Amino acid sequence: MASIKQPAAPKVPTAPLKTPITAFVPFDYAPFPFRGLIPDSGKKFLDKVDGSRKGHVSPRDNSVHWEDETFNDNRVLLYLPQGFDVRKPALIVVFFHGNGATLSRDVLDRQQVAAQLAASGLNAVLVAPQFAVDAADSSAGRFWQRGVFRKFVEEAAQKLAQQYHDRRVESAFKPSKVVLVAYSGGYLPASWSLAVGQIGSRLHGVILLDALYGQIDKFTAWIERMHGSAFFFSASTESTREQNEALQAELDDANLRYTTKPPKLLRSGTVAFVDSGLDWTHHNDFVTQAWTQNPLTWLLSRIPGYPKTRAATAAAKTGHRPK
């Protein structure tokens, strides 16, 4: 009897990306829309009704943010830089924007988050969900719910693979670790993602860019849990200096070591705080102008173990991009 020929194992693309890929993609596990409860208070998130419209009353000034205008965008910015090589170890950089932001105008164009990732030389992709659309609101939405952040990251692997138009690529993204970057109001969904997101050891590190406005207990608990298996970095202006000092005091009480100097590398176990020396007026530009120009490039280029090429890594550290 003739033997049955087994199908060949699926292969992933054999060459780095020749051109970058940028896409705005709807997600099932995006933070919004969200019609659940706010965990701290147990109150309904959409607590204002006007006819057929539902909205959320801001705790800041009692203004109403309507769902159809502010909390109804389930799109996520996906970016794969030129030279990204799916055959090599890769990171998924998840970026949580601050208040008053949109993915296109602010994350992509004004803050140059995708461009900064590309310039870092890191073999990584960007995943940036839309939170409140162009509003002074830090709500975490579905990331308040247990396990949703993990499901969001798992869905990102699927959606990233679809950008190759080849479902076989999904297997290459599934083991990728995650670096969570939060700016300003992004601290709230970041803190809850650490507390209830159930991402576990897949989280390689956390970066806060003038973002530590509260939830210090959740960040402290995560640093204690990671036991040297991930890194933590927080940079501040005058607006978050007090909260960063409070977190350092919590770490002192727990006998956990940290540094207040810019780290040469962001290795697992690194816990670092950098006071930029800037006052609160520099907060709005902090993603591009902080203790250094293009701080996100500076940070990502210092994560070892994930280079696209040696030339790209060297260029990122000198501030020059390869031609």
C-alpha cells in the first residue's frame, strides 16, 4: 500500500518587509464600545441618557461625552516597519495614547510613534488602540474587564498576520512578547491591564511617558510580581514628579531596587525612573521632546535581543536612520 504523503509544514515569508505597512483595523476586543460597569465605583459607565443617545459623565467637570462621538471607535492602528522580519524574534509594542487624541492626527502624525519605532532598529510592530476620541477622558473601557487585554493581544496576532495576506504568519506572532507603552492619561488602562489583563509572562516591559497620574498600588504590585522577569521605566515632568516619588517610596518599603539614572539597556529586572527636569508645560510634547529628542526611539533601541539588523541597531543609537 502506498504511503500517504504528509502536507508540508506551513512556511512564513522568507524576507523582511520591503515597504512599511500601516492600517486602521476594527478589533472585537478593542476597549470601546463599552457598556459595562466602572470597577472602582460599580456604576454604569454610560450613566447619561438623552433620548436614544447614551453618554458618560466626566468626573472632572460633569461634562457629558456621548458614546456615538467619543466611545464608539473600535479601530486599532497597526504598523509594521520596513525591514521587519517575521522569521526573527519580535516584540509587539502596544501604545496607549493620552487624552484629547486620535490615532491618525496624534499617535501617527504629531507624536510620530510609528516613525520612532522604525528608527529604533527594533524588530517590532506597533499596536495602538483608540480610547476616548479627542476627549479629556482616561477611561479604560473593556480593559477594565478581567482577561480582555490578553484577548486583545491574541487578536492583534491575528490582525497583524492578515496584513501579510497569509494566515500562516499568525504562528510567528503568537509567541511574541509585549512592551506596553503609556503616555499621559494612558496610565489608567495600562494599570488595569497589569492588574486584570491576565497577560502574565508575555509582558516583557512597561514604559510610562509622563503617565504616572495614579493607580500607584497597581504598578507597585506588578513590579513586585514580575520578580526580575520584565522591565519597568517611568519618565516624568513636574506634572507626575510627586507620583513617581510615591512609587519609589513604595518600592523602598518593599526592599525593591531601582535606579534614577537613564539605563544603558532595558533588560529584564530593570526598574528605572528618569526625572526629565522639565515643568508641566512640556507635557504635551513629551512623546517627541523629553529628556532626549524622540524618547521612544531612545528607549526601544535599548531593549536587547530583538534587532532587525546590526546596521539598523547602530543607526538607532546614533540617531541616524539607514538609507
